[in-house]
Amino acid sequence: MISPSGVAGSDTDDTRNGTTVAQVTFEEAVEEHRRELLVHCYRLLGSVTDAEDVLQEALLAAWRGLDGFEGRASLRSWLYRIATNRCLNALRDRGRRIPPEPQPPFQPPEPSHRSHVTWLQPYPDALLAHTPDTDPNPEARYTAREAIELAFIAALQRLTPRQAAVLVLCDVLGYPLGEVAPMLGTTPTAIKGQLQRARRAIERHREPAREAPPAPGSARERQVVERFSEAFAGGDIDTLVSLLTDRAWLAMPPAPHEYHGVAAIMSFLRASVAWRVREGLRMELRPIRANGQPAFTCHLVDDTDERPGGLMVLTLTGDRLSGMTLFLHDI
């Protein structure tokens, strides 16, 4: 059984009628699920900051409601039910926390698109450690890698909150309709209809089918990423053009500006490089990973100072780039 007040790091054996019952603390019971629950909240909210806040609320609610946990579902399913509904409550009660639009230090060209998903944040790969890295069960339609990529997270934000919740529970985590229905307080028939609508909606918002990216950390991935970083830091527009697919895009949360297509992206990058040259600034990129994808922290450097220039996440298609997301407030 689970004890809210047990001693962390030890078990108390309570033998009754010849049966030994191991008593563990609440913290011990939920610890193995904490990181995957954070990823779950992030998928639904698109923001690590909001996900951390809502997960804390969900775990507090679970602790307070522990006496009502009767074991009809697994502890993991019970925690997912609470976390999912806390996310839905947060979206309904608070709405979206829309961050202020940053003011660029130079006049950018007119964007080709404007996004309303300006709250999107990157998810550090360090937080993905110890979460499942394989498909949960045969019911899942997305691999673990696909289900954390930025393009998928952004597409989820364009669904209704309930559609996103049903899609994630069924198609990412692989829960059957009969288990999702009580999680959301409805019927399997209703969940089936919501899932069908969610699948149609997310296909409208997702990128067209593309060539698979190189394996994470592979020599092939490193080659593409190194070519990009050298060209981007050096303002080498010709090399950058050669690395982009025809349908490539550049997004810059929390700014709504998006540039779709090689010509639009190059117009923005030329304006950015020209500003750096005028200001006597160099761009330095330092490799990290986010959302299971190659990424960089960007730094603007001169002879006396250094300042943050955002965090860049790359979306690879084969040996080329189909997307760049520059998070202007994340470093």
C-alpha cells in the first residue's frame, strides 16, 4: 500500500494474518512516473514552465486524494487521469499565458506567416532521461521520438484542448478507448468520435510526410549540424540555402513571425547578418539537444561582451533542414 506519511528511503513491513504488506511513501510511489508526467503536461500545454506548475498541482491533488485511490486502475493511469484533467482545467481557467512579443534590434522583413502558438517552449533532452524510449504498446500510432518533436508539439497546440488530450492518451501513450473514457469522465463512444476528429485535425496542421532524420548523435546528423552551425555563425548564406529543403520554415517564439520557403528565410537571415556586421557582433553557437533534436544556444559576442541570442532547434529531413525554431527568450 501507499503511505502519504511513510519515511522516505525505507519500507515498513506490516504483517497481518500471515501477509506482508510493504508500505512506501507517496514520493517513492510517484517518482518513477514524474518525468513522463512532465512530458505529458508539456505535450498538452506546449510550455515547460506551465507543465512544471500544473504537474505540481496534479501531484498535490493526487496526494490529497490518495485515500480515494482504490486500485481499480494502475497508479500510473490514475496519475495520468489527474494530470490530464489538471491540464484541461488550467487551459480552461487561465487561458493561454501569451508572452509579450519581443522587439527585434533591426527591422525584419515582412513575415510570410504569423503563428498564434507564441507560448511554445523547447523541452531539454536532459529532462527526457529515464522516460520510456520505446513505443508504449501496439495501440500507439507515434513513436517516442515523433511524439516529442517540436513540429508535433506545435501541431497539438492547434487542436482543442480535449482533442489534444484524447490524441495523446490514445495515439501517443497507447491507452485503449475503454481506459481513456473514465479518465475524461465520458463514454468510449464519445472518445472514439473525439479521437477521429483529433486525427483529422492534426493531419491538417502537421508537416507533409518527410524523409526520416538521421539517428540522434550519428555521424550523419553531426555532419549536417556542423555544416549548419559554421554557415549560420559565419553568415554564409549560400551554404545555408544549400542545406534547406524547398518547404523549409523559420519560426521565432514568442514572436509570431514565421518565414516559409527558402526566399523568405534568406531575406530574414540577410537582414540579421547585416545588423550583426553593423554592430560588430559575432554569432557563437554552442551545441545542446532539445525535443530529441539537435539544438544550439546562440550567443552574440564582441571584443568586450557576450549576450544571449536565443536557443535554436533544428528539424532535419534526411541530410537537410526542413525547419529552424529560434526561441528568442530561451537560453
